[in-house]
Amino acid sequence: MLRQILLALTLATSAHAQGFAGLGTDAPGFAQPQPNPTFTFPADHGPHPNYRIEWWYLTATLQGPDGTDYGAQWTLFRSALAPETANGWEAPQLFMGHAGLTTPTDHFSAERLARGGTGQAGVTADPFAARIDDWHMTSIATTGDAYDALHLTARGDTFAYDLQLTAQGPLVFHGDNGFSVKSAEGQASYYYSQPFYTVTGQLDLPTGPVQVAGTAWLDREWSSQPLSDNQQGWDWFSLQFPDGARMMAFGLRQTDGSTFTSGTWIDPDGTEHPFGDGVLEMTPTTITDVDGRQIPTGWRLDWPERGLAIVTVAVNPNSCINTSFPFWYGPIRFSVCHDGIGYLEMTGYE
């Protein structure tokens, strides 16, 4: 128990360093993403311990038999204290798991913390499996890419879910073939997604089990210094349109009041159309008091050249978790010139 408390303190202390959660601090000794990357699978589905920060992040937009909207979120973060290897409790790899379940009236969440050398958490590339305690994201694909089919489980004190995911399209690489620039100063990450999952499974709520079906989106990203030291947090969208198109977009909020934006339009066949800073206009439309934080739970997104103008509405505006790093994440719906569903994640709102 003491070791777990010390680990939590280590993670929480870094949140006050430069950039959100310390992601803007220098990372001496760690590898840095470089332009023109070459990805190798299944190896790159697994961990990259020579980089300081990495995550496997899945969000699912779901519906019950009566049409009720639900959202599920599963994330495993790997953070390295040093660019070196060791065993047991001396291992510099820290793992943090977040799981969330959103309904129109409730938001449930849980957090797990682990040291990488103890066997409590870890990721393997072949066969692909990511886990922390009894939570896991495991490949069940028999052919093709390891991410083509996944089994996903997590539980907290008052909720659980068990989901099966099947990809209906290809992997998508953001930025310049997976080299995703995050700031005017050039900070970047390697970033790709599987945005084409269909989902079936069961949610376990305090009111009982619910069978659900829907769609999901998996993000894979790693870096050593993905943010500039003047970036305070981000607003990230994954959007699904009725014709099968997808869009990923993010805005990184800076201390001077400006926002660095980027994203990718994804055709129904998976063809990528990345766009850079300033192309997409992101404007808050609804501010919600969530646990004393003023959080923009509704947004207008405008891309004039594409004729895109949408307004997003949160399924549940009170979808904030107070873990080591406070996050807001939850399913959204959007309308105006396009209708659709998606997920929104926001960080850095004090």
C-alpha cells in the first residue's frame, strides 16, 4: 500500500510541472519522435520504453436496447521515470489505468496505479495484450492486424463492462504519416488510430446489466515531450458521421490565450486528410460547473473550406473524474449541417 501511495504522489506532483501533467518538460536521455516515421506491426502496438510517455486509449459510443446513450472509456498510460531498465520495484516504468462509464444521468470512473516491474501491469505486442490488475485489452484477432478484434474489460466499485470490438476499416495515421505536431515550436508525437470498430457487449450498472451495441475508437500515441511548456491542456474530439466518415481534432490551449489546432478528416474507406493549425475553428458554446470547475461541455466546430459547421452536446455534462489528473471525457452528439456521434476529452481545467 505504501508503494502505491508513493507512486500516486509521484504522478500527482508531475502534474504541476511545465505543460499539462509535466508533458512540456525536457526529457534528457529519452528518444524523441522524428519526421517520416516507419511503423512496424505488431511491434508498434506494444510498448516503447525508450520514450517517456505512451498510451492506449479507447472510447466507445454505445446504445442500449431502448436507445439510451452510453459511453465507455479505457486508457492505459505508461510513463517512464528514467530512460533505463531495471526489475521489480526499481523498474522506472509506471502505469496508470483509467476506466469510465457514462450514462445520461451518471458518470462512473476508476483508477489503477502500478509499477511496471512487478507483474501488476504491462503490455505485450505479440500477442497483443494491455492490462493493469484485472482490467485488460486483448487481441482476439485470428487473422490480419492484432487490433482487428479486441476484448475489453474493466470494473470499478459500482460499474463494470465487458466489450467485444471488431474493426471495419484500416488503421489511420495522423499528421504526416503518423508524425503529429503539437505546437508551433515543433513538439510532436507518433500517433495513429483504429477508428472503425463496431462493438457489442454488456455494461454492469448499479441498476443492473445492460446489453449494448455501438462503435469505438482506439488511439495509440507515444512521445517524450509531446507538449510545449506553455500548453495548459487540450480539447480532443473523435467524430463519426452518418456516411461513415470520421474526424479527429484537437486544440491545445496556450498560456497566451491562443489555441494550437490540428486533426484528420477520414473518408469512409480510411483515406486520411490531415489538417494543420488554424484550419478548424473551435468555439465553446456551453459552460458547465462540474465539481467547481468551469468546463466547456458544448462546442461549435467550423471548417469553412469543407463546409463543416457542427454544434456538439454532451450526453452527460457532468462527466469529470477527479483522479491523479482530472479529466472530462464522455460521449457527445452533434448537429447543424451534419449529425453524428462522438467522444470528447478535455484536460487542464482547474
